[in-house]
Amino acid sequence: MHLIALLIGLVIERLATRLFHLRRLRWIDRVIDAGFRRAGLLPNWPAMIPIVALVVLLVLPVLALAAVFVLGDPLLGFPYLVLGVFVLFFSLGPQDIGEDVDEYCRAMEGGDKERIEETAKAIIESDVPEDALERIHRVEEAVCVQANNRLFAVIFWFVLLGPLGAWTYRATDLIRRRAVFVAARAEDSNGMPERLRDAAIVLHGWLAWIPARLTAIGYAAAGNFDTAVGAWRAPTEQESDSASEYNEHLLARVGVGALALGDDPDEDLVTRGVRGATAANRLVFRLLMISAVVISAMTLYGWTR
């Protein structure tokens, strides 16, 4: 049932692009902020406790619905299938990486510097380098990183634990994003926002650890295998890096290695930027197609058992 719901959900996700704005879930930010304020009243507690409590709070409605549908379903699993498709749609994203890349490429071709920086920041999700070539390389790396965070890690947890797993992963990501935002604007001196941010990043990094490595293997299979494997064997991480940073470094270097693009000195920056971002997006799409084929085969095998 999980695999069937996943296939249907991925098809809907490809077709329902006009509904992506619904996945931003801004109202959840108020719930998370309230949790952070409560955590501030307990400064001596480990920061991981309120972060886990927030995850549990966000996951409980999905857990309750899944339990109701599984335990009292007279329709042979159809309500659970609908729940799985619904939860999967809101667990993916929130933004579609392909649309972000298209917006960035259009901004590059149009020469609008403000729009280029805005669209690049949407992909990188951090400060955009001022140097144009460095920005181009960062965008290519970020596409490979964000594809795992927005797509492949969600698929992994959905296959493993169904809608509960997918939504748990997305809940940790929503909390992580909000914690980073709040910590960047915090003015108090007790250090609690920073502690919450670090704990949220650690928890999300733990859940992304296995999917990141599976996605890196997928990049090698979908792209240039030799350069991808060579990049994997040439780690750039530091011992002090967190699990989340390890994941991002691995995905970035293996993904870019799988692209095997290289820089042509005769190629202008606009052409290079569009070529690199488009190639990264195609790599992600090829891996998605490979994943869909594997999931389809698993589904058919399950039916024949």
C-alpha cells in the first residue's frame, strides 16, 4: 500500500504545480514559535528535549489518523491510501527544485541581478556568493543537496514507514528551518535560540543520514559513475562537522562529480550557469525516474507474493 500511494503521490506532485503554495504551511511556524517560547522557560533542560517534543506534537495528528484508518477500515485500505497520498504531497518540497532551477535560469538569461540573487538564494538557502562563478558552482551543489532534502529523503522514509515516516522527516525540517530563522534574529543572551537551532539541525541530520548516502549512490548511477565515485573517495569534511554538514558535503561533491561538467574558458558565465543548473536538475530527474522504476518493480513484486 505504501508503494502504491507513493507512485500516485509522485505523479500528482509532478502535475499539481499550481498547488505548491499550499505546502508552505506558514501556520505551523506559530506552533513552532510557541514551542520555542516554552523551551525558553526551561533554560537548564537539554535543547533536544523540546525539539523532540515539537516533532511529536506535529506528528501526532498523522499518527492518529493512520491508526484510525488501519484499525477500523472496512474499505480494504482505500482511506489509508488517500491519507498516504495527501500526507506525501505536503511532505515533499515545500518548493519544487525543478521550478526553482527554471526561475534561476530565466533570471540568468534575462540578466536581472536582483532576480538572479533571489532565485539563487531560494536554491542555496543561505547567503549567495558575490563572485559569479562561485555562485554558479554553489547553485549546482545546492540542487544536489536540496533534491535529497525536498524529495529523496521523503521518499525513503515514506517507503520505510509510510505517511508517518515522511511527515516526521518533514516536521524535523520545518522545525530546523524555523530554528535557524529565529536564532539569526534572536537578541537575548541566554543562548537558548542557538541551542534549539543546533539541536534541530542535529536531529534533522540524523534522519537525513541514510537517505543522503542512498541519494549519493543514485547520483553515481544516474550520472558519470567514475567521477562520482572519485569524489566520494575524496572527502572534504572536517572532524568538527555535524551530521548535517557531512550529509551536505557528500551530496554536493558526489552530485557535482556525477555531472562531470568542467569549466570552458571560452564559455560566458550566463551560458555556464544555465548549463550547470540545468544539468544538475536533469541528474535529479533521472534519479527520480530510476527511483520510480525501482518502486514500480517493488510494487509488482509485492502483488505477486
